[in-house]
Amino acid sequence: MLFDDRIEITDREMFSRYYLDEKGLRKQFNNAKSNYERDSVREEGQRIRRKFVKDGRSVTEGVNREISSLGLPNLY
């Protein structure tokens, strides 16, 4: 589960799971000798992006469930 089911988390912890070494990946991409090597670098970025989007949706769904369970009005 997102954030290991913790209620509170610091901003540093929140985004650490999405960190990419951009300079290292750029160097690896530029030094790639084949399309396979370039595709693997692209896949790494896409994997992190998919994880970020999935986790964001999970947070949104959790917030919506909490709003509903508290009986708060839907303002949107």
C-alpha cells in the first residue's frame, strides 16, 4: 500500500520513491549502442511515471472515501 499505511509522512519521504538520476540516465541513453539499451532507459522512466500516477490515483480515492465516510459535502 502507498506509504506503508502510515497516516503521516514527510515531503522528503513522499517523493523519494520516484527519484531518478537524470544525469546518469541521460548519459546512459546517449552512450547506448543499440535501440534495446535506449528502450530500457525509456522503460525505467515510464515505470516510475506509471508508479507515480497509480499512487496519485490511490491517494485521490482514499481522500474521496474519507470525505464520504465523514459525510462532508461534495464541493466540486
